[in-house]
Amino acid sequence: MTALRREDFCCVAREGLGDPSARIVQAMFWSGDGLYVGTGGRSRYPLGLSASALARLGPLGDRLRQRDATQQNRPIGARLWRFDPQRGDWRQIYRAPEVSNGQGECYPRDRNIRAATVFASANGPGGLYVGASAMEGAFHLLRSVDGVAFVDIPHHNLGLPPDADIPSVRALCPLNGRLYTSPVGKLRGRGMLDDNISDYPIVFETDDPEQGAWRAVSASAFGDPTNLSINELVVFAGALYAGTLNIQHGYQVWKTDVQGASPYRWRKVLERGAGRGPAASIVTCMAAFRGALYIGSALQRQGHGGLDRYGPIPGELVRLYPDDTWELVVGESRPTPQGLKVAMSGLGAGFGDRFNRGPWCLAEHEGWLYAGASDWRIFKTFLPGPDSHLSARYKAALRDSQAGYRGGFALWRTADGVTWEPVTCNGFGDDPAIYAVRTLVSTPFGLFAGTAGSRGGFQVWRGAAASASSAGNGG
Amino acid sequence: MPHRLEWQNALIGAIAQARWERLDETALDWARHWLLRQSPRNGASMRLTLADWIAPRQMVERNLCYLHPKVLDRIQRLFPEAYYLHLTCHPVLHGRAAGRWRVRSGQRPALIDLTRTWLMPVLITLEFFEGLPREKRLTLRGEDFLKEPANYLGQLIKWLGLNEDRDAIATMLHPERWPFAETELDWAAFSDDREFLAYPGLPIARGWPDHTEEDIAPGMTHEIRHYARLLGYTENDQSAYSE
């Protein structure tokens, strides 16, 4: 059981593997002897707005389009890379096909890859499954049996109407020979950065993804219309857990034993952001570790616009047991209907750092649980405006902390879930644009960390104890 | 804000209660005499004396007049062992209570300045809390407390590191049975909280507001709504929150 230190990490990919506009590693998994990395870029229209939203802006929308065209900000589309750690080389194995809108405009069909898993059904050969977000229309589901060639498989809109707005999936979760997912994002009527809110916050199931035989196995939004999407699906202790986005009241976590006829019986095991309220609006990550399910949470949209424009509001980490009791691991101690919750780790929200937006990914590696975080300072939304009623002293402190930020993120580790130690509090490198660890994957060749950056392309780092780090450090 | 005479009466009441554990006119006379014999002393010194008298019991203070950054810093310096509970209230409920108070105190109804009466105390408290040791600070929504007072009182006692005494909790749940409520004295003269003393039972728990009255809505600024959310508040009717 070797704990990884900052100096055990080396960069195996940088600058988006040649495409600086690929800023985030949104999906990463290990299969066979290779690491798969799914990326992508911006949406088809400027500022992430929909065509209709741009039209509503009138002349401003026209100017945004013109500026976009002048700057040649063409979306790059989804890409899937495979890394061979023994040879240290990268290979692009999927690139979104170009499609035409019939008016001479071509664009990549898929925006990015946000979900991936390895799955074997009772009826099919099994393989690698990837969810590709769509630039227009519904998402696409891809499958590969050899780990190299990916082909579309039908999903029949998950059984929803043909015009259902389901541009993306964020989770593909196998359990007992079945595959589970839930659509996220909106293309129609969306605002900026609405990549999570969904018209169909429903869990879907299939035991035959090759035929696209999906069916709903939960009520819409679990019967609570304030649940705006189901972002995380994870298996723990034989049950399926779903984490929601709930801006109004705070996130919820639901579970089912997937027994009996569908829709299954779901039970709410956490609500109101585990007692924190709307400041914990979204489940950002979930992972099982030593008999408990660890759940990270944050404020959705990282402070962009509306009620989220203040901050910083650091994220939290709780752990849930199979009997539905829970403990606060990292966060603000508080009274709750279930009793007084005191942070087990002794660390306040954000691991004690007010600018730590919270864990964005969790992974167990060689007996340690790692939590990769996102830093709030890359977006200056928290800097108070002239009408703020914060004290002059506090405003100055916020401005000073921003001035000293040179990029980076926090990565923490624990062996027992209680005692947490920082691997790094300011990232691995010196790139000021990198602000988060978005994905963590444990492999026989070390722990891989995929980053998020505001520009300049994503990075992938490999953490391996000194004795295991002789191979695969190229890149 | 209480007047100077009310302050003085409140202190006399506290001295009588702490020193002689009596709440009658005789004890109050003794307290007045004791106070007259003292050389000038500040509030902190007085509180230390009161704390000595009631030991090993703990002293609880609640007063909005402490909500000034310099005062809070001074309290923390003088009482480094103190615990701080931020008992919050929904801004709309606060606005309603402020409106009722205006009417009861004979003032003309007016728009409630939630920025002054709700937001500023919240911001001062939040900023002050950031500088406190984590184990010394706790925030609790008053509405949650009133829904399950026995549950939350038990948690507060646990947080303070005290024994969870069921009898003590049962007593706390019924302030209308406390000595000041049963005495013939007009206790309103000996406290800054006349409204509570007039009706000393725990208020009835109410749900969060589903609408915002016309005299409150203009005060519900974007900033207030943000900090209300940060404290875990929402409103059932979204339209009441819209600008």
C-alpha cells in the first residue's frame, strides 16, 4: 500500500494532445492494457448557447456568431484516445464524424465524450461502451469489441419520443448484466453552461444495449420536480445509487436494489444536500471505499451567473453506509434531523480551503482513496461587486487571494477515509490555466489523473511509486 | 434596541438570579445595592463575575448588539473558550416579524429594510465565523430547530460537550414554566426581549414562506437571496423570489 506523493506524478499528455481547445478530460477508463481518454470541446454555438437562445439575443446574437466565425472558433468535436503505458504512446481511435446541416455548413456530429464503461451483457459479446454528446439532436452510443474500432449502436431515444431533447449522458453504469444511464443537458431552450439540467431526469436500463432496448426504471425526477437531473450513477453494496442536481433544495441521493418489476422501488437516502441546502446543489462524484460510499458535492456551475455568482462556496464530502446512515467527512459541522454531524476528518468545507470548489472525482488506488478537486479562483465570479455589503476587510482578502493564484488544484488522499493528506494543493505543473482534476483512474500502471483547464488543452498525469514508474513516462 | 434603563434592569435581574438564585423584589433590591457598591467596570468584567457565580453551569448570551466586528473580536479575545451558535431565520419570515414588531410598538407600517436588519447581521456573522476554530462555531436554521426542538437541543448540548440530561432538555422545551414566567414580577422590565417575555412559550414551527408580502418583496435583493440560499433557505414559490 504505497501512498502517492506529488513527485510520483509525471505528465504523459499535455496541450490537449495537439488540440488546445480540448480543455477537459471528461471520461477516462482502463481496459485490456490501455488507458482510454474521452475529450471534446465547445458546443456548436458561441458561449455554449443554443441556436434559439442566440436568436433571442437579436443583434447581439448576430455579433457573437460573426465574431465566432472571424476567430475561426470551430468546434473540434469528440475524440477518444488510447494510451499504452508500456510503450508510452497515444493513439486517436475515435473522432466525431463530420455532418452537414444541408446548407453548406459542416460540423462534428459529437461534441464530447462524457461517459464510458466496460460492459458484458448476457446476450452480446460485450465490450467498451461510450456515450458521445451531440452537437444537435440526441446523444450517440458507441461500442467497441476490440478496443480500437468504435461503432454506433442504437438507443432509440431510450424509448422517449423522437423529438426528446437528450443531447448527452454523464454516466454508464453496469450492474448484474444490465446497463444503466440517465440523460443530461439540454440543446433546446438552454442557457449558458446548461450541460447538466435535463428534461428527462430518469434512470434507464437495458440488458441488451446492442438492440437499444432501453426502459425507464425510475419515476421522472424521482417524483420531485426540483430534481433537475441525475448526474451520477454508481453501484455500492449490490445496490444502484443515483445522485441528483437540485438547485432549489440541495442534492439528493436515491438507491434501489433493482429487484422486482420495473420501475424499481427507489428510496431517498440523502436530501437537502446532506443538510447543507442549496449551497450543495449537485453530486459531483461517488465512489465506494472500505465499506462506505463517498459522495462529493459542490455548487453547480461553479459560480456562473444568477444566484451562483457569489462565492466562493467550498464543496463537501460525506460517506454513506449500506444501512443508509451517513457521516460528514469534509465539510461544515452542523445539526441535522439525523443528529449532529461533525466533520470526521477535522477538515472544513473545501478541505479547509475556501477556494476548493470540492471533489470532482474519486478513485481508489492501491488501498488509498484519492479525491481530485477543482479550484474556484480560475473564475473570478466571487470577487464582490461595488454593491456588495461585505466588509472592506473581507473584500480585500478575496481580491488578494485571487491575485496570488497561479493555477493549480488540490489532490488529497486517505487510507482510512478519516485522515486526509494533501498530495498537492497547487496542481502538478506550472500551467496557470489548469484548475482541476476531472477524472481519476486506477490502473496496473499507476493512478492516472485527467485535468480541466480554461485554455491550452487538457493534461494527463500518471502517478506511480518510484519502483513502478520506469515505463510509460513519455509524452 | 433596548434603552439604557432596560439594560440596567436586565443586569439587575441577571445578578439577582445568578447570585441569590431568587427572582423576587427582595433579591432585586439586593442586586441593586450590590451593583451600586461596585466601582465602575466594563461589561466583560461583569460577565466574568456572573460566570463565576453560576459555575459549573455555563452562561448563554444572546443579543444583536454584539453584532459588530470589533465587539465580536473583543468577545473572542476575552472569552477564548466561548462557543458561537448562529441561529438563522428566513429573510421573509424575518421581514414579517419586523413588520409585526413595528405595528406592536406603535410605529407606522413601512417597507422593511432587509439589507440592514437581515443581511448585515448575517454578513458580520459569516465573516466572524471564518476566523473561529471550527469546533467553536455552529449554524442552525431557527425554523428547523422549532420543528424538532428536542432533537436539536440534544445536538446543541452534545456540541457544547455537556451531558445530555433529558430533564434539562425537557425544562428547556418549556420556557413558559421557567421562574421568570411564573413570578408576579413584570419581567418585561428586566430584559430586552419584551415580545418573548409576553408570550414565553416556544414559537410554533411554521413552514418556510410560500410568498413574499408586498412590503417585503422590494427588499429581497439578489444579494439577500444569495445569502439566504447559502444558509440553506429556499422558497416554495419561486415566483416570490423572482426580481
